[in-house]
Amino acid sequence: MRIFRFQQAINFMRFKWPALMLSALLVLGSLGLLAVKGINWGLDFTGGTVIEAGFSQSADLSQIRTVLAESGYPDAVVQYFGSSQDVAIRIAPRDGVEQSRISNEIMAALAKTSDSQIEMRRIEFVGPSVGAELREQGGLAMLVALLGILLYVGMRFEWRLSLGAVLALGHDVIITLGLFSLLQLEFDLTVLAAILALIGYSINDTIVVFDRIRESFRKLRDSTPEETVNDAVTSTLNRTVVTSLTTIIVLIVLFTMGGALIHNFATALLFGIAIGTYSSVFVASGIAVQLGLNREDMLPPPPPEKEGEGTEPLL
């Protein structure tokens, strides 16, 4: 499917310096946010209790928070869960307090907020040790994924392209985490799954572009490195746009209709795919060009000479 038909290559590399400077600012800002505000870890990582309650009428969140604070739970996180009649309550771990006692006290407090019938839909408890272990294993999974991709691209591409791909991948992950820190969106296991999916999506997009760059260097003999990269990126632009648009359409549906359980999952992927497409076009290729990528590096090595080849026969 072809959306665009270009008569000549688009000069993407004309914007490489503004793009790299913008990316550097975004990465530094994201690291600053992570250092200052941190990440709003979900109960999957911190431990605690999650209670979902259903009201027969619309629930008043402000009133629920006030009643829970008076009942000894001022740190309770109260939010709608799918509709104004469904409420999710998240409570940090309580040492020495049984889960059944917490749920009974919460339901008793909720009964004071409404004359309508209240139904407990779900209750889950995650211990602090389990949450800490999940956080450690999640970070390890992300690190292993990045190292595995580094090893793969290092074997497949010339080192300048490999370094550009890995730096662009780190760029995508850091900026996505910065968004979650800025908005203080809850980071749970579904968001971790989205980050890992983003890593795979972003590196796949970058590898497609780099494969075409390698082919273009071997085909265009008289072009400069920037012209060759522009030709390669332009030739893959249809594929990049179609793939990104179809994925984004699905994620928009999940974001708007999927409910609160996967809301943050869809948010991470929506933002990550947008920033990943940008980095595949400008960041990864721009870094490789700035590192001195040239045609000689892309040519395959000459075949080894056979024994006696190249010498004149004796008379």
C-alpha cells in the first residue's frame, strides 16, 4: 500500500541537528523528572490492597475520600473504574493488619457515603516483599531486553548504525518513562509490558530503515552519506507510516474503550510508538551520520584471494 509517491528523496538530514538537540533536551528533562518526581509505582510493585466496589448510583469521590480519611485511611487512592458507578480504592500496605479487616472497614466506610446498595466486586492483596521482587525483576527484564538487542544489532550492522539504534532505543524508553513521571500515571505490570513491547516495536522499525540504508549505500555510488540516508528513509516512509497508523488506530480504540485496566498500557504504547517513529527517522540515522557513516563502511569485504591468484605464470 502506497500513501505517498515521491519524485525525489525528502531531505530529512537537514533537520538532524534540531532533532538531536530536541531529543537531548527531552532525555535530560525526563531524567530530571525521574530523579525529582520519581515514578508512581502501582501496587504490583509497592504492595498493598486493591478494592473495587460497585454503586447503584453515581459515586461521589470527594465524599469517599473524606470518609476513608476519617476511618484511618488518609492515603487511600480513590478513582472511577470504568464508569461513575464503579470505584477502585488502593491502599498502601498496613503492617500487622489482616486483609479481611481492611476490606470490612473499607466497605463499612463506603456504606456511610451512599444510601444505595454497594457491592464488592474484587479485592486483591500484594505483599511488600512480592512488590519489591516484581520491581526488581521488571527492571532486570528491561535491561536484558536492551542488552539482547545491543548484541543483535552489533552483529548485524556496522558499529555506527548499531550505536545509533541502541541510543535511539534508550531515547524512546527514557522519554516514555519521563511522561509517566511528569503526569504521575500509575506504573504497573501492564505498563511494564507496554515498555517491553515498545522496545521490540521501535527496534524493528529502526532495523527496517537501516537495512534500506545499507542497500542504498551499495546502490548509490556518487551520493553523499546524507543523500543516501535521505533516499533510504524516504523509500521506507510508506511502510513506516502505514505500520504506525494501523497500530495507533488499535491503541486509540483500547485507550477510549478498553477501560481503566489497560488505560495506562495504551497510553504508554501510543506515546512510545509516536516517539519511536520519530527516533527511527531522525535520531538513529542522524547519530550514525554524525559518527561518520560512509559508503566504504557499508561495502562487503572483498573475497579472499585464492592461492596463486594474481601472479604471472612462469615461462
